[in-house]
Amino acid sequence: MRDTRESRLLLVLLVSIAFALITMDIRSGENSPLDGAREAAASVFGPVEEGVAGAVDPVANAISAVRESGDRHDRVSELERENAELRQQLGSDAHRDSRIEQLDDLLRTSGAGRYGIVGAQVIAIGSKQGFSWTVTIDAGTDDGITRDMTVLNGEGLVGRVTTVGPGTATVLLANDPDFTVGTRLEDSEELGFATGRGDNTLDVQLLNQKAEVEEGDRLVTFGSEENRPFVPGVPVGEVVSVDRSNGDLTRTVQVRPYVAFTQLDLVGVVVEPPRDNPRDSVLPPRPEDEARDEREEREGRNEQSENAVEENDGEENAGTDVDGGTEEGADAADADDDPATRS
């Protein structure tokens, strides 16, 4: 009991002393007599506080880092998702632009040759019957397509229709070894037969073994009777090599087709042939012809500009002459009004 009573008295005494010190420190303001004791305590316990803080801060930093790491991960995921969406959009835009360009080229080619066409899309490659170079298109008898019709795209001859269903048709490509089409050389009009090789070249047998032909010469389809299976004037390709050997009844040349058979997408089936043979009008302009046309167009614009400048100068000179004549007339009138002049 005595220990308890003494402990209580000691506790009351310590509390009273602490209260008195606090009251004195508050009332003293900046000149507190306890500043020295406070500084001494800070010098003693300061290192301990720093050590404790140093031990605690890594834990807090780790917690903060984990929290921020989650935020960064969410942000990275969001950026990756946005990047994927942009890539998909760019891919869609590129595909759309490519198809628009193909369609423009197809319409240009069909318009130049006066071909009436039905547009179609390649939906499958290969044939169920064998290993022929064929494609399937999404147009058939319901669209007015029948067998032995010419198929082309914006670049030139694609092939001919071999089998037809209500909504689809099979097209034998021009590079198939079983494919043969009559051709005509540009300018010289030498005739021949082009046959596929199963790759990206065609063999052309010219009927005239002495025909003058050079690399870079271009060929178009000669056309078939009643325009089946081929209409005339469709671009076929360009000569890349000439067999100079003698003794054969025909001359052989190799031709690079204008059409990329491994990249077919939009095509047109000729359902109405042209009234007149388009001859070479469907062939694309040669690079040198385009350069010449651009040069002539540029020279024409310069000449027009020079003529416009000369006309403006002439009008200004005419205006000056009129002003001069007016001034002379005014001077003459003044002279008539002058009494000395009249006398």
C-alpha cells in the first residue's frame, strides 16, 4: 500500500512540475529558459530520430514505389492499347487507300478501252480440280457473267473466265502454262501468241521470225472472234528479252506482264466489248512521254505568262499615249483661248 501511495505522490509531483514547466515555457515566448535544455535534448535524440526515420523511410518509399508502379503499369497499358488502335486505323486507312487507287485505275483502263465491265473482288486462289493458276471472284451469272469473258484490272490483262456459278466465277490467270492469248506489238503491229510460264513472265511467239523487236516494246491483246474469250487492246506486258537465234519459223521473246498475279484484289469482267478496236490507246504513257508532256505543259504555261505580261505592258503604253494626247489637246485649247494667239 505504501509503495502505491508513494508512486501516486511521485506521479502527481512529476505532473505538477511538467505543467509548471510548460506554463513557464509558453509565457516566456522566444526567451524561454528551457531553450538550452531543448537544444541539448535535440542533440541527444536527433541522431536516434534520423536512424529511426532512415529505417522507416525505405519501407514507405517501397510502398509508394509499388503504388506508383501500378499507376505506371496502367499508363503503359493504356498507351499500348492506344498504339494498337492507331496501328489498326493506319492499316485500315492504307488498305482503303489502296483499294480506292485500284478502283480508279480499273475505271481508267475500262474507260480508255470503252469496255463495259462488272467489278469483282478476288475471294480465293487455286482450283479444286488441280494446281492451275486460278482465282475465284465474287461475281457470277447473277451479275451477267458467262464463260470465256476477258478479265482485267487497272494494270492490264488478268485472265479469262472458265467456270461460272450464280454468285462466283473461276478465272484462269494469264501466267498459267495452259493459258494462251493472241498479242500485237505496239507500233510495228507484229502478231504473236503469249503463253504463261507459271511465274512472272510470259513467252511470246512472234509469227514473223524477222520481226524487229527490242526490249521495252509493249504488247496488247489482239482480240478474238466475237470478242471471246479476249477483247482487243488490253495491255499485256513489256518485252524483257529477245531470242536472237535464227532458223526457227517464229521469234520468241519474253514478256513481263503488267499485272502482279500474286497481288490481285479488285478486277473487272468485260461483259460488253468496245465498238471499235482501241488499238494502243489503253497502254499507259511511257515515262519519256510523260516527261515530254510535262515539259511542253510547263513551256506552255511560261509562254502564256510572257504573253500576259506583254499585253499588260501594251495596255499601260496605250494609256500613256491617251494621256499624252489629252494633254496636247488641252494645250491646243488653251492656245485658242489666248487673245494673243487669235490675233
